[in-house]
Amino acid sequence: MVKSKYATETYEKINKLSYQMLQEKHMMCYILMSFKHYLDTNDYDAIERLIETQLNKFDFYKFSNFTGVKLFDEEIIKYFISLENDGFSIKKVITINNTRILENENFVKEIKSILKQIAEFCLYNKTFEFYLYEVNEFVVLKILTLCTDKVFKFNDSYDECIVKKRKLQIKNDNIEIKVLFKID
């Protein structure tokens, strides 16, 4: 009896996935035929609109941002996704070769703490840029956002064992926050 129930559920799920794949295949053919038509008529503006429309249908952040480092992905990347689901627009650039730092629990806690401050600070414009990159033996976190009537202030407490320096600058109506992390 139980076996039959699971077999039926599995069959229904496979049918549903098969139908979804068929729909995607049909849509892909339609898009390719549209491209061919627009190329034949030299309508490059229509091609550009079609490409833009199709790209906007994807939530790239849901499958392109994961680093493969479990702790960092679970705490930071999922936090980004949560913010984006709440209407935030976040440009993220992470270029770190030494993934060992991403596995450091204190590093991840510091990053998340700063992100929470930024999210609170950017509550009205909901836009910021996040850069995480290596320079020599340091990892640099740089966040850019628009100036507001609020004043950004770092939390007083931070892990001095991992944070080398914190800096806040105002440049051309933008606030630039930089945090220098030591790599051990």
C-alpha cells in the first residue's frame, strides 16, 4: 500500500517535470525562431529587447553566487538572497582565491555583522555594492552605497584578531566602507 502511494507520487512528479521540460523546449524554439526572424529583417533593437526580456526572467543570484564553502554560503550568500527577496539590489563581486578565509567562523561573523548594519543603513534606497577581494596577505571588504541623511557608524565591538583596519569615506555622494582582514 505504502509502496504504491510513493510510486504514484514519483510518477506524478516525473510527469510534471517532463511537461515542464517540454514547455521549456517549446519556449526555446520560439525564442530561436524569433532571433532568426529579427536577424533576417536586421531588427537589432528587437533582438536586444528579446535578449533583455529573457535574461530578466532568470534569478541568476540563486544559482551563480555560491562559493562552494558551506559556512560562507549558508551565512553570507543566503543572507544576500534574503535581502534581495526583501527588495534589495546588491551588486556582488567576490574574487578570493584563498577560500580558507571563507571557512573562518570569525571572518564570516564579522562580514555578516557589517552586512546587517549596511542593510539597516540602506533601508530606504535598498541598494549597495559588495566587493570581497585579496590584496597581498589581506582580504578587503569594500561596500559602496549612496549617502543618506543617516550617519553610518561601525559597531564598537569587532574581532581584533581578524580585523586589521576599518575605514569609512564619503566620495561623490557615496559612502565607501572598507574593512581589512588578516589572512592567517
